[in-house]
Amino acid sequence: MSGRAARKVFGTVRMRLTLLYTGLFLVTSTILLTVVNLLLSNALESRVRSIKEDFPPFEGFPLGVPAPRAPDLPDLPARPEVVDVVNTLSGAVLRYQWTVSAIVIALLTVVSVVAGWWLAGRVLSPLRHITATARRLSLSNLHERIGLAGPRDELTDLAETFDAMLERLERSVDSQRRFIANAAHELRTPLSVQRAAIQIGLDDPLPDRLVPVREKLLTANRRTERLIDSLLLLAQAEHGPDGMEPVALDALVRQAVEETAVDGVDGIVITSEIRPVVVAGDPILLGRLLTNLLQNAVRHNRPGGTVHVGLTVTGVLTVRNTGPEVPAERIDELFQPFRRLHSRTGSADGAGLGLSIVASIAQAHHATVTARPNPGGGLELTVIFPVLRG
């Protein structure tokens, strides 16, 4: 067993409880058997002394006086023989007793480890249930509860506290979702009205000095709309999809590649190598993830550059492009809202939320996103999705 595996096993609460149970059992058993053996040893020594006193030293009879005989009694052994037998028997009994005690302690050690492991598992089974539920829950299934059954104790109190927290969190998430929906309506409507007013009200022939003003107003309006759409999408992605369904990811990737190739500029060539794969998720959010990845690869590229899109049957999506050098130590900044490579964004071609939305959508779908700079310039983004098995 490697050091990491050993730390993982012995660092668990179950193992620590098992060792605690085993240690307490062995200490008490050892003390008990030691006390019993010492008492037995004292008792044997006391009995040996008593036997020695019952057999006084044999001094013989006076010369010429025959020894008395009792024909109806067996001959008693001489005192030296009795004492030797008693001493030998006492030592043998004590050695046997200590040997048996050592064997019993060894057997009880094995039994206590097995029993302690089983008992610790029984005690910790509610905690495993709570942990499994906590791992399974996300913003899309906050309606689930632990519902731990059993006697009223500390573990049931913990489960009920966790359920109460989930209930409060579910109410908060529902409130935020309603706010996002209302904000989407309240923010988009006036912007649409403004754009219509600019386009229609200033559609007639204008003095030359008002033409640039009209274009600036339309550009600012479009940028504000994109920013609001991106913020709302980011908030929706962070809250997770309302429902998960099987999605043919390869079809979405092909669609995103075709749409991006139509909008491509500066002679950028998009190539792809796509394999069929099905994942669980929201097709709208997944489509936006793919669109953002490809638009980011096209926008941050060089004229005449390339973009390569790959999708494997194991759910590994890669988007690799050519472009400027990307310092490896600044990669994490790309996934932060309103951040580009070195500073906050303020240009009109984007809001700096593309990769932030990608990361949030991926997290909501239990996928992982990584990025690394390409040799010679550009970036390679990798998204690993959990694949649905047929």
C-alpha cells in the first residue's frame, strides 16, 4: 500500500473509531487477564506454602525402633518428592496460564478489529447517507431532502438542520430565478424601444453631423443588449439548468461550427473532428457554451489563422486556435467576469464574459474546463463532460 493510500485509509473516521474501539478493548482485556494471572500466581504460592507445612521434615526413628505401619493406609510419599511435585506443578500451571492469556489476547485483537470496523460502519452509516445526499444535490434538485429516520439523536438533529438549510436555500434560489426572469423582461424591453426609436426616428436623411451620432447610439445600444444578455445567461448558468435531458453533443458542436464559420472573418479556417457522444444537460445552455468557445477562438485569433474543434466518444471537447502568446500564469484570469488577458475589458466587441459563462455552464453540467497556451501562440480549451452510457 502506497503512502497516499495508507493515509486515505487510516485518515478516515471509521478507521479511527475502529482503532479506538480495539485499543480500549485490548487495554481492558490485558488488565483483566494480568490481574487474574497475578491472583492465580499468589493463590498457587500460598497453596504451595501450605503443603510444605503439612509435610514436616522427616527425621527418622530411633535406632532399634521399628517404624509404625498402617496396613489399611497407602504409603505416603516422602516430603522431598511432594515438594518437588508441587513446585513443578505450580510453575507449569502459571506458564500455561500466561501462554493461554497471550493466545486469547491475540485472537481477541482480531475479533475486536473486525467488530470495531463493523460497529463503526453502523454508527457512521447515517453520516454516509447525509454525505451522499449533499454530494448529489445541486441548484437543479434542491427539492430533495435527507429525511433521516431513526431514534432522536445528534445525527438526526444534524440531518434535520441540513434539511432546514436546504429549504431556505431552495426558497432563495426560487426568488433569484424569478428576479432574473423579471429583470430580463424589464431590461430588454426599454432597450428594444430605444433601438427602434434610434433606427426609425433617425432613419430619414440626416445632416452629416448626425450620422456618426446615430451609429454610436446604435453601437452602444447593441453592446448594452449583449452585456445584459450575457449577465442574465451567466446568472442562469450559475443557478444551473431547470432540467437535465440526454443531449447529442456532437450535433450541437456541428451546429455551432457551421454558425461560427458563416460569421468568421479575416480568413480564419475552422476544422473539426467530431465523434458521436450523448451527455445529460440543457441543450440551450450547452449550445451557448459551444458558441462562446468558438467565438472566443475566432475573436482572439490572427488573420488567416485556424481553429480546430475536437470531440471524442469519451466526452472530451477541445477548441484550439492560433493567435497571440498567452502567458501560462495568467490563464485563470480568462475565466473571471469582465476580465481579459491583462486588464478589465471596455471595448465594444465583447463584455469579457464569454469564458466566465463557459465555466459556469460547465460547472452546472458537472464538467471540467481547463486551458493551456499553445506553443507559438493561441490557446487550447478543454471541456470534459460526463458521458451517458447506453
